[in-house]
Amino acid sequence: MPSAQPLIPAAELARRNGLRFAGESDDYRRARDALLVEEIELRRHIERVAEQRRALPPGPPVHADYRFMSEHGPVGLAELFGDKTSLVTYSYMFGPQRERPCPMCTSLLSAWEGEARDIEQRVALAVIARSPIERLLAFKRERGWRHLKLYSDLDGTFSRDFHAIGDDGGDEPAFNVFTRRDGVIRLFWAGEMGGATADPGQDPRGAPDLMPLWTVLDCIPEGRGTDWYPKLDYPA
């Protein structure tokens, strides 16, 4: 395998950028260039983490015969892969005890709806919840989703085994990646950042954040805010 090319220092790349805006002050440009150095380093760190994730040794094999109800009838975990060798599952906080689904999960999935066909060029994508499939499909129609594939976890076993049920029996979001190689299904990676790993004053979040919403809001002076969350509906 060819060795990686040495990286040019981030400060040098920032210096080469040369971008300027009409009317900007010297103070603004100095601060913006310093921020650009950090943004370059962040990009590189994201890639290092992704490389480390891809290099994980084989994860635990999945032997249980998990069963789900799809729009077209009952299926097993293996069938969720379709013709792909990797499967991404998102456990949607829309269990039978909820009158309405989680607004935060719904915001995330609404963004993924627009990307679903692109994602599925490379990997299978399944959204799993504990509500009956009829209830999930009714909300899918209400939301106008066309491309996300929703599945009901028939007995909650998958949700329980992959940490989508809290100690109080309520829903928890869970992001899991499975592989199928030589007929063996394994857990490749799972998101493990939650309340126990949260920093002071911040909501639990993973990194990188799966929600485009927060990526956009991180770029504005007001930031994410501390008293606002997505809603299922907004006034006209």
C-alpha cells in the first residue's frame, strides 16, 4: 500500500487561500484566517476518526433471528441488507407508548429522506421503530416521506439488544452499522455517545453530528441555542 503523502501545515494552506471580501477589516481577516486553520484541522481530524472507524477489527457476530414487519410483510435482519454488504439502521423514537414520534428524530429522518436514494447506492438503510407498521406508514404518509424504508420491531428484541430502549422502558435513538461477509452478519460499529459522554452544558450528541440542521446552525452567530428544538409542525 503506498504511503500517505505528507500534509501541508494547515497554517500554510490558510495562507494560500487568499480569499478576501470587500470592506472586511484587518481584525476580521486575522480572526477568519485563524479560524480557517482550525477548520482545516477539524476536517483532517474527522478523516482520521473515519479511518480509525473503518479499521475496526471484526465486530460481534449477530446470531439472533430478529424479525420485523415491513410495508410488504415480515422480514428478517438478513433481508434488510437487500443486495448490499453493509446495513445502516436507525432506531426511531416512535414506540407504542408515544402519541406522536420524537420531533428530533423526525427532523433527522426528514433530512435523510432527501438523501435516501443516494445513500442506498452504497449501503442499505433501515428505520426501525416499535410501533405497529400501520402506524409507522400512516406517519410516513403524513410527513410526505417516499424513500425511507420503515420497519416495525415486532417484539422489541432488536431494540432491546441494540440499546434503543432505556432503563425506564422508553425509546432511545440508536445508530448501528452491520456488515454481512461470507454469510456472517456482524455489528460493525454503533454510536455510543450519549448522556454519559456529554460535555457540561451540552445536549448529548455524536460526532460528527448526523443532523444537517445542527451543522447549519453551528455556522451562525446565534449557534444552536439552548431553548429551541425541532417541532413536528409549525404555524403556517
